Amino acid sequence: MEPATDALAQAANTGTLDSAFWITCGVILFLLVMSGFFSGSETALTAASRGKLRSQADKGSRGAERALKITEDNERLIGSVLLGNNLVNILAASLATALFTKVLGESGVALATLVMTLLVLIFAEVLPKTYAITNAEKAAALVSAPIGVVVTLFAPVVSAVRWFVRGVLRLFGVQTDPDSHIMAVREEIAGALTLGHSEGVVEKEDRDRILGALDLSERFVEEIMLHRSNIEMINADDTPEAILEQCLQSNHTRLPVFKDDPENIIGLIHAKDLLRAINKLIGGPDGDAKELKNFKITDVAMPPYFVPETTTLDDQMRQFLRMRTHFALVVDEYGSLQGLITLEDILEEIVGEITDEFDPDAEHPVLKGEDGNYVVDGAMTIRDLNRATDWSLPDEEANTIAGLVIHEAQMIPTKGQVFSFHNFRFEVLDRQGNRITQLKIRPL
């Protein structure tokens, strides 16, 4: 550094360090400040949560409202900020090179490069970006007004650059959609919940409830319906005494009514409607019970409500609320009965299993043994098992654990057979007919 020191001393003696030198130094310093402003603004506006900004804007923050408006078009925002940042960086580097070359001669180029690299790295990149990333929403609100002016001023140039860039990308077969988001809102929320749960910030139950609500629009009625083989029905041809006894013994308040064939559903009976009709028919507590023989269930049954199995859970819940009913029969594309679904079934996808004193066996238990094996009911849905154990078994090809085993095995397994897939070991513990009723599962 001695030659540089001698050159500076010589420059001072010869009057090279005049007012122009100090003005240039001041301009370079100003450009470094502008570079830091652009770098910090880019980080703040891209890292700021739009949800938090919206909350602040609703509370009256004009800066947050401007930041929301600016970030609606991220491509234009980033283009404008990068254009301003590159302009001030290149200009600062050019002025520094000219200044050092004038003072130190040819050796000034290398020194200017070293000094400007350090200054830009520390004061124009790391320092402002560190502040912006730790105070994203606050910084975004502060810089929104000047950045809005910059975006407006640079709009023609940025538009031309965007057009040119898309043309070049199109030559390489890359299609861009300016209206698409880098990450869907649902995926962003799901990712944040999963990350929060892994870090211990979000409870498992809270994560499951929110994800369950988000999944309603992507899941279908057929995935959670009660299969037709498990539906309890009333035969319209049974005697009034048998119908009354069946309703009193049933755990359900609503039962489908069929005639001649279980596929031929003619109505739906509510236990309260049935009891009211019988009480009125026999004349109250002091009436004649013999009048019960004149009871006709078709006079009390409500019209059945059928829905296609491809209806999403979100749509079906809205239909239930709009029609003020909680019960629907599910049919396939040919009109054949496939199962039934209730509003409670949909709500259970959000809050978990809902049980009361009349359905103590409604929940399929997951029993963990001392050997690390889990004993589960074959009819348990894959989604419920994943929620109970924090596993990630796929549910694209089957809804239940038994269905997954049958799909992977490409056969109906016999009792005692063992399979290994998806990094789990499955052992068939029990089978009734063609149904797998109990399985033992262990992660490998």
C-alpha cells in the first residue's frame, strides 16, 4: 500500500484532491445509500406477509395499503427495483473507478474494485436486507410511497424489458403467466402450518382442523360416505310394531325407508316425526294402542335427498346448510345407491371424530402395542389414520386402510398374509368374507 499512499500524498501536494474530488465522493456515498434503499425495499416488499399487510391496512395503515397495491404485480415491482439498483450500483462503481484512476493512476482500478465491492456488500446489500427481513411488514409500509414513484417512473422501461424477456423465454419453450402466483394460497398456508407444527409453534389439533377445512374443496362425498352395506334401513312393508321397535332400538335418529328392494329408497323417517305421528294416531297417553295397526310409514316419511358421489365436501356442506337438512343418500352415475352422508360426517373431517352416548363405537381406535405395531380397523380411513399417527400414507387410490392393502396387493389377502409397501409392514389379522376387518401395521 506504500505506492498508493505516496500517490495520495503526491495528489494532495499537486492539488488533485480539489472540490471535484469531494463532490464525487459525496455522489458515490449518495449512490450507495440509494443502492441500500433499493436492496432493502426489494427484500421487504417480497418478504412481507400480504396477510399481515392486509390486517394493518384494515386498521388504517396507508403504508400497508400502498404496499399491498404495489405487490399485486411482483414482476413489475422487482423489475423496477432491480433497474434502479443496477443503475446506482453501476454508476457508483464507474465514478469510483474514475476517481481512483485519477488519483492513483492505473493501480486505482484494482483498488476501486476492492473498495466498492466491500462497501456495496456491507452497506448496500447485507445491512439493509438484514433489517428488511427482520422487519418486513414495517419496512414495506415505510418504503411503499417512494417505491411507488419509482415503479411509475420506470414503468415504460420495465414493460419493454418484460416483453423482451418473455420473448426470449418463449424461444426456449418456457411459457409465463403473469397472473399466476408463485405459490397457491392454500399451499402456502399448509406449508406454514406444517412448518409451525414441526417447530412446536402450532399444536397438532390446530393444524389438523385448519388443514381439514382447507381440504373440503378437494375431497369428494364418496371418500367419507357410509357404505351402503352398513346402512340401517326400514322396510316399509314391516308391521307398525316392528318399525316402532326398530326406531327405538336404533342409535340413529334418521333412517332411510325402502320398499321391496333396499335399492328402492322411497323416503326418510325421523324418529321424532315417527313418535309424534304414532302419538297422534293412538290419541295420546290415554288413547287406544290398537289404532297403531292403521299406521302407514309412507304418510310420515320425508322425500329422500340424493346427491352424486362426485360432489365435493365443500359444496355438499353448503347444500346441507341451504336446504336445512343433515342427511343425504349418495348415488353413482347410474343412479345406484352407494351410501349415505351426513353433515356430521363433513364436520368430523375438520374437528375429528364426534361421538355421543348413542355411538360409543363410532370411532375406529388405533391401538399401539409394546412391540411398536399398530392394530387398526380395516374400515378406518387412511386420512384418519394419518391424522392419528402423523403418518403420510397415500390416499389417492383408496379411502380405507383395507382398500389400500387390496390395491397394493392386487388381490384380496387371506388372514395372516404380510405385505410391505410405502415403508410400512401390513399384516392381515382378520377377514370376514371379502372384507379385511383388522390389520397390524408397523413403520419400517
